[in-house]
Amino acid sequence: MVVVYSILLVLALLIVAALLMAAFLPSSYNIEKNIIVNKPVTDVMDKVADLHYYAKWNPWQKSEPDSSQEITGTPKTKGHRYSWKGKKIGEGSLTLRAIDPKHVHFDLQFIKPWKSSANDNWQFEEWGNSETKITWQNNGELAFPMGRLMGPILNKTLQKQFEQGLLNLKELCEK
């Protein structure tokens, strides 16, 4: 009986320690990466704001090409939407929220493997001679406690995936 109480006490202490640690971790994340593409702003922006190109450069979609995908709405206009569902990439959608000559803003919704939402923002700047500097920024909340505990791993993973996504986009644009 003492062994059972000892095990329960250790488990309770581990849970309390994890909750305390989560309380001190950030409640949100922000990822921002950029790249220079040897094409004019309008050419590059079209590949982001028209979601028909999304699966061609996005690292998550490229990781499961057999996932189901649906594109609705008019490209480059508010409400244009890309939805996906797959075993590896889960289920979610990306919906164009706002667009202007230098920015594209999306609402990113995840349904599976867990519900969450994020802001996906893009900035396009003229850079050099017919070049474009792309800045891809994503931010969202980290739920307590698991989101906060997973935050450092999520941040590291997203950094790598954003770098790969921008390289894929550069390659697609410069073809």
C-alpha cells in the first residue's frame, strides 16, 4: 500500500511541476522568416494569394500529397479558402482575410489533430532590380497547459518548415 501511495505522490508532484512550468512559459508564439525572390512583387504575390498554388510550395501539403483538398472562392479576394484533410497533416483551412498591394492576411484554422487558430501574414516589398523581399509571419495562442509545454518544440519545427516553404515558393516563382 505504501508503494501505491508513493507512486501517486510522485505522479501528483510531476503534474503540479508541469502545470507550474506551463504557467511560466509564453502563452503565444510568433514566427517570422523572409527571403528574396528574383521576380516582381505581383508575380510572387499571385503565388501566395491564389490558393491554387498552395500545395505546390507549402511544406505541409507537400508532405502528404494524397490528402484531400478543396479550394473555394475567387483567387486573391476575401473569402478565398483552401481546406485540407489528411492522416498526417490533419484537418484545417486557410482563408484569405484581407489583401492590399503589399500584404496578404489569412486566417488559419486547425480542426484535427487539435483545434487551434493562427494568423498567417505576408508582406511583399520591392527589393533590388525586379526582386521581391517576402516576409512570412505566423502567430497564435498556445493553450494552457499542453500548448505552452509544446511551444518550444512547435517553434523550432515551424522555423524549419517556414524556411523550407519560402525556398519552395522561391523555386516555384523563379521557374
